[in-house]
Amino acid sequence: MANKIQQIGVLTSGGDAPGMNAAVRAVVRTALARGLDVKGIRRGYHGLLKEDMFDMNSRSVSEIMQRGGTVLQTARSERMRTEVGVKLAAEICEKRMIQGLVVIGGDGSYKGAQELAKHGVNVCCVPGTIDLDIASTEYTIGFDTAVNTAMDAIDKIRDTSTSHERCSIIEVMGRTRGYIALWSGIACGAEKIIIPENYDFDEDEIVEEIRTGRNFGKKHFIIINAEGIGDSIGLAQRIEEKTGMETRATILGYLQRGGSPTCRDRVYASMMGAKAVDVLLEGKQNRVICYQKGEFLDVDIEDAHKMEKGISEDMVKMAEELSV
Ligand code: F6P
């Protein structure tokens, strides 16, 4: 097939996620293997708008696979939310002969790519976010590492919680969605998981569950609270007042974003990065890479944008049943 692409660009954007480096490495080495040149763009769209880019070779991505964060650096660009910014970014891509742009990032990064596509840039997005909140895919780079990090931390808090016979509220990340809370909560056998998808703000119900747990001889009560609900410190105070049970809140915060990626994150990120390059070389325009039902696929960016993703009701029900 006739292929006009000679050079691609790659950037990471939005919140960093463990495994992004594996994706960058796969993009660079796949592109080089197919005879393409690769420009690495620093600090996401922010760097693109400043033309902060450099030629990448095989050695540019040595020794990065096992590292958390992103060697390309990342940023959240306000200018890319404006028409003027998007137009300038598209002009820069044309001027710098970037004929395909691989964007590794989350929801906000996808929106930027969607706008760039409308201005004639051929984009291919790779889902990189710990939040798992991209509707077109069942897997996002960094989620696996983040939930494992959260799980380790919650296990530790559980030890001290049991010793002191306390209630512990642990707030995990996830933006507006409850995937990290649900997965880490199930993995740690949490007594209660609070997620934006179904929380009705009935604190009396939580208080009642704590009392029942105590009557059943439970030595602790672990609540995983999604950041989309927040107010963990306030909730801890109110629960302590109403139950008389000492209650502490821990907000796990940014530690969930760092650390060496798990095997799954390294392997899936590599598959997705490599696929992004091949999709561009196949001549496809404006795609996003997804993982669905055990397969790595690509779908149109506009179709991806219209998709919606719920939370598994089976998982929620199972978590409730097992928490007694
Ligand atoms: O999207 C990843 C994430 O860590 C979310 O879970 C969180 O809401 C957000 O980023 C925090 O963003 P920032 O790094 O801008 O504080």
C-alpha cells in the first residue's frame, strides 16, 4: 500500500501513568523498525505548542521500561482547550512534518486529539490513565499498577486498623469514576466501597453497617472512598461521632500514580504503542487503540467519543455480599 508517512510524533499528556514509558518505547522502536523517523515531543500539548521536540532513536528509549512516570514529561495544557491553541498546534505539526501523531494519555488528551484531527492532523490515541475511565477500552495503561499500589497501601492500613479496632476510610484516586475504588476494595476485602456510580449519600446506612459489623465481631471497618465522592476527613468525623468507633481517614493521593509498572502494564502498553504505529502505517486516519474482549483493536476517534462505559453491577453486588 502506498504510504506517505515518513515521520511521526509522540507525546504523553495529562496525568502520568506507570507504563507510559513502555508505550513510548514501543512507539519509537516500532516506527524505527518500519523505517520512520520519530520526533519526541516534551510536556504533551504544552511542548507541542512550544515546538519542544527532538529526534528519537533506539537509545532514546533504553532503560525506561521499568520506570514509572514518563520520560517525555507531561502537562495539562489550557491552550489546547482553545480554538487558537489547537489551530497553532496543527500548523506546527504541518511545519515540522509530523504526518502522524501518537497521543498517549487520558480523556482530556483524547479531546485535544479529536480537535487536532478536525484541523487535519492524523492522530492515533493510546489510553494512558490510572483511572480506567476511557469508554472505548476495557484496559488503560497504569490502572493495573495503580490498583496494586493501592492494594498494598490498604493492606498496611488494615493491619493497624485491626490492632486498634478502628474504622479506616481510605480515599483512592479515579477522577469522577469508581474503578480504582471498586477493584482495590474488592482486592482488600473492604467492608464498604463508596463510588460515584451508585452512592446515595446515606451515611446512616454506613453507620448501621458498622454497628452490625461490630456485633458480628469485626475488629475493623475498612471503607474505600473514591475521590469522586471525596470529603473523607469529614466523613470520618461524622462516623466517629455517630458510632463512637475511632475513625481515621487516609488519602492515598499521588503515590498511586508512581512506581515501577506491573508486568501487565508493561506488556499491554507495549502492544498498544506498537499497534498505534502500525495503524498509522496502514493509512487509517484518527483512530484510538482499545482493548476489548481480550483483543487489541482500533476504532474511529469520533465513534470512541460517543461510547459510554458503566461499572460492573456484578462486581458491585459480589463486593457487597462478600463484605459481611
Ligand atoms: O487522571 C489521573 C489522576 O490522578 C486522577 O485520578 C486525579 O483526579 C487527577 O489525575 C489529579 O490530577 P493532577 O495531577 O492535575 O492533580
